[in-house]
Amino acid sequence: MSAPERHALLSASSANRWLNCPPSARFAEHLPDRTSEAAEEGRLAHAMGELYLRKRYTMAIGPKKFSSELKKIKALPLYKPEMDRHIETYVDLIEQLTNGYPTLPYVAIEQEVDFSDYAPEGFGTADCIIIGSNGDMHIVDFKFGANPQNRVESEENPQMMLYALGAVSRYSMLYGIQRINMTICQPRLDNIATFSMEVEALRQWGESIKATAQLAWHGEGEFQEGPWCVFCKAKGQCSARAAAHTALEDFGFQSPHLMTPAEIGDALTRGNRLAAWLKDVDDYALTTCLDGQDIPGWKAVAGRSNRAFRDLDEAFAAARTAGVEEALLYERRPITLTALEKVMGPKPFEEAIGAYVIKPPGKPTLAPQSDKREPITRSTAQEDFKEETNHGQQ
């Protein structure tokens, strides 16, 4: 397993934030780290992926130790069987990439890379680096997030480009690297995307961020609110972010009665970010109250609770004693499609049940223009529904 994590002030994982809001690096430096269940699930998934890849590529772990380590991981409370499927997607991707090289490539797992030539004391850990004798290098970053709002794009992704700069610095003398391919693997969102560039273009980008990195290192520059705030430790307290969301007059509606489509689009964009900001403020305030500090006008209270049996078997035994028939204590209901697939396994399920499975079109929902899905209208949605219905009746 990997060594305990070290953190750089100008890390690759936080690059999108400090490149857009340079003073945030120092501003949030001494604020307490707070984790979440989603973050801990991600750590667990990374540990599983690392274990599988080390067994497959680095020969650093034998079968007995592998089984022992895997058993430990699966015994942890946050482990869920569905993780296996997503880890398999990640491991299969690495295998496909390595098999695509003309000769056996060099593979590094959880490799720390140094990009301090471009950002002071900058370093990060790349999930997987693959280098072939043909001068091609592949960097893969495994993301376990499932929130569509946190979908990670590969194109000009600063985290990946900093990893690439560090990897080029580490390996270029040995392998003569000419081209870098940077892939995001986010299996829970069916997101596997690659962005490629030549080494010279990558180095030019590295030179272009040096001035901003210096501002971030010294805690200088302008605070800027934006999507990069989502992973900032100060997101619930930042006054610059508050100012961006409380200046409602900035909407500047032109029509005195009805909003134009352009104004509606702008309001939706601002409103979504406003909702995210208010949620972050709420989370911070709750944590503060639970820590015994005062938020004037607010307090932490116990939320709504549902009744539950202390011991189901004993409760049902008492019910039978009281004259309730056994048949009335249980309901018979079919298991879900996903549960049946888990019972059978993906391949047997597809072979035996696949012909009976349909996927109706999803309910129409708004999405930003950057979303990869095709736009629909009322007519196309009705046509899709008709096609699915006809298919299901055949």
C-alpha cells in the first residue's frame, strides 16, 4: 500500500483553484482539513486499484499478500461490492493501454512527480504512468466521484498537465518522451476521456503559469469565485465568494416584466452556484455549532428520526405470540434489476436476461451547455419513448 500522504501547498489536485484564485492557497493553508464519506470512499477505491495494479505490473506483491490486503480492504465499513465493478473498469483500461504499445511499456503506480520548476515546491502523485519505447507517455487519473456536477474533463486539465510536467522531468532523459496522453477514468459517470499534446506545447503551458504560481505561493493576487471553490477549505467562510452571491443587483434584468431567454440562462447559472454556496455555508455553520462555537441566530438540533426495531427477530417473535400470522409479517416483492445482476454476475446476466431488459429514456432535465449528452425537444423525447415502448412490446 502507498505511504502516508504528503501535501504540497501548490499541489496538482488543487491546481484549478490556485490558478484561478491565487491567494486561496495561503488563505486556506491553516484551515482544518475536513473529510467526507465520499472522499473516504474515493481513498478506499484508490487503495483497491493500486493493489490490483501493483500485483499486475510491478511485481511488488505476491498472491498471498495480495489476498490478505484485499481482505483487509473489503472488511472496512465503507467497502461496497459495487466498487469491484468500477475498479475492474479502471484496471481493464490500464491493461488496454499497456497492450496498445508495440513493446512492453514501463508502468509506474502511485508515482510521486515533482513539477517545482513551474510551481514552487510543487509535487503530486500520479495514479498510473505508462511509457513506451516509441516516445509516447500515458498518464491516467482514477476518479471515483459519482456526482454529475463533479464530472472531470480531460481537455487542458491543469492537474493532469502538472502531473505530465513532473513525469516528463523525471523520465524524459531515460525514454525520450515526445507525446503525452492524459486520461481521466471516472467509471461511475461512464467518463473515460483522453487529451493529448506534444511535450513542447506542454512545457510552453508550464512557462505560462509560472507567474500565477508565484502569486499563489506568496498569497497574492485577486480572490475569484468560480467552480474551483467546491474543494476549497474556506468555501463556507470566504467573503469574496459571499460577495459574488449576494450582489443580486448584478443580474441587471432588462425587461421590466418578463425575463428574456438570455436572462433565464444567466439566472440558472448563477442560481446553481448560489445554491452550492449556501449548502457550503450551512455545512460550515453546522460543524461550527457542533464544535461548541456560536453562530448568532442559529443552533444545532437533532433532526427528524424514524422509528426502528431494536431487534427485528425478537419483535416479530413477540408479534407472533400476540396472534399475528407469519404471512402478514413479510411482503413478497421482486428484487431489482441491479440486485439480480449482482446475484448472477454481469456476463451470465447479459446472456440470460439481456433480451428482456429495456432502458426507457430518462425524464427531461436541464443541463449546462457543456454537458456531453445530445439536446432534446418535446418531439424527440416523445419519439424516443414511443420507440422504447414498441421495443418492449415486441
